[in-house]
Amino acid sequence: MPKPTDNLAERDWAHWTEPAFVDIEGVNTAYRRKGSGEPLLFLHGAGMTRTWLPLFEELSKSFDVIVPEHPGYGDTELPSWVENMDDFVLHYDALLRELDIENPHLVGHSLGGWMAANQAIFYPTRFRSLTLLAPMGLMVPEAPLADPFRLSPQTGLEMLFSGVGEHYLEYLQQGDPVENQLHSYEESITLALLAWNPRYDYRLNHRLGRVHIPATVVAFADDRFVPRRHAELYAEYLPQGHLEILEGVRGEPASHVAIVQQPVELAALIAKATHR
């Protein structure tokens, strides 16, 4: 993956901003930070890295927004010792301490929602609030999530954007097509470390009972990747869980990546969730 010594200034794709880097117990970790107010840690999903999304810009109008790139994603290297979700929990514990961030709001999308849930489980008094956006991680036999390892590029585009992916290609096209494809493959290796087998953590439904902070779980109404039932169960298992449904707007569905379709509406929903 690119290193911070590379000429990052040559990148010119849509929504690119140069990250800062911090050494987290030997892992050179890329992150972006902007805004003022209460701190908000946003854990991204399994893609759309190496960018500052309009959603983050909207959130930065009200919060001090910190968006790190997970080990094995974006410009953060994947160390050889990473094996499972616990390693990511410890990584983000160290990152918060290194950046001296106390009592942040915690938000996670998709894979990042699974990570955020685990952060709150293992550090139940650290965070002001928890907001999960179409989170992965639960075992839901009656409504399984789509298999990310069996999707062709075209099928994946169709499913993730619920049929309107052609409107959002700017979020997927990053520089040289061959380099971009290699980068996507590298990120898929990290996803496989976390979710190859099984695609869930059967312990979550019990462990979520440890999280006694205000928690909002957002389902995207037209999500074809993570069915609504997953968000419903997260909200049931969290002691202070509250379910919100984000509907489509402007004639478009609210897909799994509504984070790029509805930045203003979603930022307002997250702000509301942090003050429940």
C-alpha cells in the first residue's frame, strides 16, 4: 500500500484529501480530522477509503470529526500480526490514547459498525454515544447479509447502491484503474481476515448487553446488502438501543451506501442520535 513518503499530492480523484499519519504501536495509521466541538470517531466500512466524504464535511460543522483508516484499508498498512476483530479493538484503544481523545461519540458504518459495536462492548464507559449505520456482525439466519466475496464488480455495484450505482462512480474511481483494482484487492484481504468464516460473531447478541450508553441503530430502507432485520436486532440487544429508518429521497433508494447519497440528512440524523 502507499506509504506516507509517497507523493500523495499527485492524487487528484474526487473527494481526496491528504491524511495525517500517526504511529499506533508500530502501525503507521492514516487518519483525517476536521471540525470543532465534541469529538466524534467515525469507523468506515469495507471501502470508500482515501477520501473525505461529504458526510464527514457535514459532521465537521458540529463535531470534531476523526476518521481513521483501519489497518489494511486506505493508506494504513496491514501488520502481519492482525488476525481478528480483537486486534482492531486494541488498535483503536491505542489510537484514542495516542491522539488524546476522551469520551468521543462513536459512529460506525457496515463493517465499521461491527467494529464500533465491539469498541463499545470492550470499553463500555469510554464513549458518549453509539451510532451504528447498517451494521454487519450479527448472525441472522432468516435474513442473511449478502456474501461480499461472491459479488462480481457489476453485481456488487447494483447491490450496494440498490440500482443507482452509475450516479456515484466518482466515489469508486481513484486514479490508475489497475492500481485501484490492486488496492481494492488488498482491502478485500483484510475483510476476509475479519469476515471470511463465519460472516458474523455469534457472541454479539449477548455481549451487546454490556453497552449501557445511548445507542441508535440506523437501517437504510432499501439496503440490499445488510437487511433491515440486522439493525432491528442490534437495537433490541442494546439496552438503550433505538431504531431509525432512513428512507430514500429525491427519487432515489436509501441503499447500503446512503452515506454518499444523503450526507446532509444522515449527518442530521447522527447529530440527533448523539443527543438522545
